[in-house]
Amino acid sequence: MSWIGLRDNVGGVFSPIGLGRASRATFDLDAVMPRGTLMMEFASDPRGGVQTLLKYGSSHPWAAGLTLTLAGNGMLTLTQWQGDQRRVHRLATDVLTVKPSVTVTYTWDAPLRRGVLALEVGDSVPVFAELIAPLPLSMRDGVRMMADARHCAVNSGATFVAIADELMPIGVLLTLGGDTMIQTPKGSVAVSNLRAGQMVTTARGDTAQIRWCGSALLPARGRFAPLTLRAPYHGLHQDMTVAPNQRLQAVGSEVEYLFGTDTVAMRAGHMADGLSVRPAACGLTYRYWQVLLDRAAPMQVAGLVFEGLDVTGVRLDASLRQHSVLATLPAELIPMQKGVEVPLLQSYETLTLRTLLVA
């Protein structure tokens, strides 16, 4: 299974067999989830001091609770209690100003008595701490946190809160829909059909080998809410689905005129205009894919140039890599080259360029 609970500003849902799956079968509310993930996306605002992100508490049938706070000095604190057991986990961060998109991820593995508390700002490299003996959530905790406002209060700046019954990765963000057609020497192939060892065509027209190809199921909310890039806008040959943080590269006279360089990168989310780039139809979750090449090189994708998997954080941090989707990939297969630095446009710069490209 995977994601079993999701709560946003519309409401909350909890399904022990997985989000989007209907079942009338009963389940044990008192059952403990031996492994799991609690994820939350919110807008940080440290101007008021301590920001309470989530506050859950219950006294029946026994005392249980969890609070998540972010202080003005950037200290993230996770406090848990179950009966007479209590845990306090802290993570020092540099979130000292207002940030529109911050993601906190808490994972626990009760049999191994370990877990992770991580914080990411946008698509930056996360800061994280490895936890000792964190307390697992029960099914009853999950139901109440997702669907019972009497027991669980969520910060008004939250985009979503989600619960999974397995450990979800951190550190590397996957951003391509499974139908994304990537150019290879043998023609265009959907990313979901690619495998390690195959060759793809780079933006320069040469080839690069795939070191890793995989996917992850994520809540279809906030920075994970999929977008549809519509053909024929921006030179696209067919519609594609991507995450808002997917980076596209643009070249041409307009780029050189506006920015004084021959190539720039843009986030897909900054290109959204309701016409050429708009929200994709999807359920509560969405499966994203990506490929890791043997070197940092953008790929040809149905007329556009897409940047591949960003491994900046895991390249030199072995501990972060062990908590990412690349945990099973041998370290020697992680490309060490950073690649050519391409300027990343701000949202207002992307708007200016998008207007010229779509016109």
C-alpha cells in the first residue's frame, strides 16, 4: 500500500487500503502502523513567533498526540506522546523568513526503532535528522488526524497533510508523468517504459546512458499537483504531464534579447496560465517518474528540453542518499559532474518570456 490519508482545505479522507480505493471492509482502529510517513506542506510565517503547524491530541481510549511547530529561529519541533511515553525531536533549519512552500516529512520504522524528520523549502536540498525510537501512529490516530477537526487542528497556511503506511523517500524529487515521451536513438519512449542501461538523446543531439529509472506515488496537492503542458504551445508535439518543479530549458532570440544569455531554465509551475499549461485531471495521488543519466545533460522531450534528475543533495551526502529513491543505487553510479550551470528564471521573468513564446 502507500498513501492512506489526505487532508487539505476542502476536507479529509482516510482509506486503510489506499487513497482512491473503495472498500467496505472493517479495520482495526487500534492497530499500529509499524512503518509510515506523515507529510505536510505549508507556508511558513515566523513573524508571529512559534508557528503551530499541526496539533493532534486524544484521551480515548488512551492518551495519544502529536504536535509540529516551527519557531521564529527556524527550529522545527516534533512532539509525540502515547500513554506514558513521550518523544521530542528537534531539527534546526534556516527557515527564518516567509516561505510560500515548505514541506515537512516525518517517517518512522518501529521494528528498527528509527525514523527521519526532514524539511524542504521548495525544491531545495532538504535538511534532516535521523531519529531514535520515534513513536508510530495507530490507525485511529490516522483517521482522527485526517478527518476529525475536533481532535486535530491544522495551520491555516497548510496546503495538505498526508499519511502513508510505508516509508516515503526524501532528497530527490521526481517530476515526470509516466506518459512523458523521451527521445532515444530508437525513437520516443514513455519514461515509464525506460530502464537502466538504455540510451536517451540529449539536447545536444548526442546520447547518454540511463543509470536509474524509477517512480514514486505522491499526494496530488501543492508542489506535487500535476500540470499538463499542452501541444502545440511552446513547440510541444504532444501533451505532457509534469510536476510544478520540473525544469524546462528555453533558447532562441527572445531568450537572448531578454536575459543576455543563450539558454535559461524555467519551472513548469511558473508557466501555468490556464491555457498552455494548466492543472491536470487526476485523483488524490499521482505517480511521478524520472531518469538519472550518466552525466548531467538535459533531454529531448517531444519538442522541448527537460532537465533530468537533480542529485545535488545526494551526490556528496551518503546519509541523505540512503533515505532517497536512489538508496539501492551503488554510490559509484551517481554522476559527480554538476553539468553546465543554466540561469533559473524567477516567476516574473518566466511570465515575461512565456508571453512572448505563446503569442
